[in-house]
Amino acid sequence: MKFSESTNRKLLFRESNKKVSYSKKTLKEMPQLKIQCGKYGGLPFNYLMTDVVSGCLSVTRMCYGNCSAFEYWTDSGYDFGRRRVNILDLELFDESVRQLPADQKWLRQGWASDCSLSNESWELVALLAERLNQFGISLLIITKIWCYPSITVLKRLAKSKAEIRVSVSAFDSDKEIKKRLRLLEEYRDLCGISVMYIMSCIYDDNALNKNQDYLVHWTTNNDFIGAEHPLRLSFDNYALSVVSKNGFWHEKFPDQYWFGRILHNVPNFALPPPTCLTPSYSLNSRFFSELEHSSLKTYGNLPTFEDLKNNVKNHLIYSHATYNISKTQYDE
Ligand code: SF4
């Protein structure tokens, strides 16, 4: 089985991204945020930390043809592609950590960007992981590995017990997949916790379904721990032309099309997205075969494709936040 790249996919997203029209001239450079944690630090949940970078990919490159962080910042008058590394004031950061509930034992690094955008952002993440480790808190990083981190950074992250979830999908290019799978292996070899994070979907396209199968098999064959996040595509996304017509419009985001969870029968995909993790979450193994399954929580109420077909209503799935970055976090 092989992962295959199709130029048509790139064209699909290029078309989707092209339709986002705005005048760059009227948009401001992204603001620099002060890096803090939890609700005390202005985040909507205690398990969240400010991104190390403000902004991410430019409009012509944004993922899957729709990125809600891009939409949020563009609507707020900022140029998402003119990104900036955020500000670390250790006194402010430490105080926000001290204000976390005592049972919060992990923090997600960011929620509106990707920490892998430069060597500088990786260095900052390693520093934060080490700092949190001193408080007995581990970092959970979700990344598409735009820039590959140095071995030194990976070693520092592994030593600080940071979990790296590498976000992949059937739409990824061959080059991207090679880099992302390499990171999963390399980080685990360095004693880090590597998790395969598949953005899942049901496609109406053989090559894409085969790519997704390839990623699932790669995970199981190599004894990796996996997690699934159902992909959501906006109503005007050209990529809708290659997904199955049996999907559903999301209840909370009615302009977004999805399929719920489809990998629930694959044992390796045992981890839920961060929204469903308990404050005390921690992984006791780097290998799926050695995981103490009793310690794992389930996917909460994130519905399966069958649930959606059977119209099972489960409103906890909508507990994830809508972007709203507190103005107290940055100076204009
Ligand atoms: S990496 Fe994340 S934040 Fe950046 S463009 Fe892609 S979806 Fe948006």
C-alpha cells in the first residue's frame, strides 16, 4: 500500500483559498500576544495555552481550503499570514500557571496557529515545556510539522514529557507525509510520546480513501497510539466535490460538512481530541501495545458516523470554544 499525491487536490484547495477575497492593504500585521495559560490567562479553557506564534499560513496556503483561525483573525482586521512570534514574560507566564486548578496536569500548546512555523517557535516551545515540567505539567503539542525541529529540541521536549500529536490527512502531499511520519518515529525513538492524529473523512475518491487507509495501517503496523479528529469542510470548499455525499451538516457549525468519527473500530485510535481529555490525563506508554487501556478515557460524546446517521444528539461535542482572543492579551 502506498500514499499517493494528486495535483488535483492541490488545485482544489487553491480554488477554495482563492475565493477568500480581502484587501491585504486594509489588514494589520498580526498582534503579538502575551503567552499565558488557562482561564486566568484569558483562554477559554484551563487546558489551553496561548500560541507561541500569532498567525499562520497565508491565504493561498491555508489548510484544507478552510481554517477557522484564519477566518477569525481576518474578520478581526488582521493579516493572518503576517505572523509574529508571541511574547514570553516569565513572571506573567508562571503566575498564570500557578492560577491553574491543582488537578490540571497537561496543557495544550496553542489553538489558533501551529508551533512548528520556525526554529525560533520550536525553541520557545521547548523552553515552555521545560518550564511547565517544573510545575509537574506536561505539554500537548498538535502540529503539522511545517518546519522540522532540531534533534536538540526533540530531546528537550521528550525529557519534559511533552506529547507531540502529528496532524495528518489523506489530502497531505507525499513530501508532507514523509516528514510527518518521520517525526513520529524519530520522536518516539528519543523516548518522546508520539501520537498519530488523523483528520478523518469519507471520500468519494479512491486515491483519498486509500491514502487514509495507508495512514491507519501505518499506525497499527508500527504500534503507534492514534487519535482521530473528524475533518469539517465549509459549504463553499471545493474539496466537497471529492467527499462522500452521505455526510452531515454540523449542528453547531451549520455551514460545515462532516462525518463524525469513523475510526472507532480501530483499537489503536484510542485517544480523543484534547477537548475530551480529563485534567489528569497522561499517557503511560509510547507504544499502543503497552498502554494501560483502563487509564484511557473515551471519546466522550464526539459522535460516530453511525450516531449521526441515527440522529443521536449529544451536545457535549459542542463544548469546544469559538475563537475569541481577549483584547487584554495584546496591545494594538
Ligand atoms: S496549521 Fe492550523 S492554524 Fe495554520 S493554517 Fe493550518 S489549520 Fe490554520
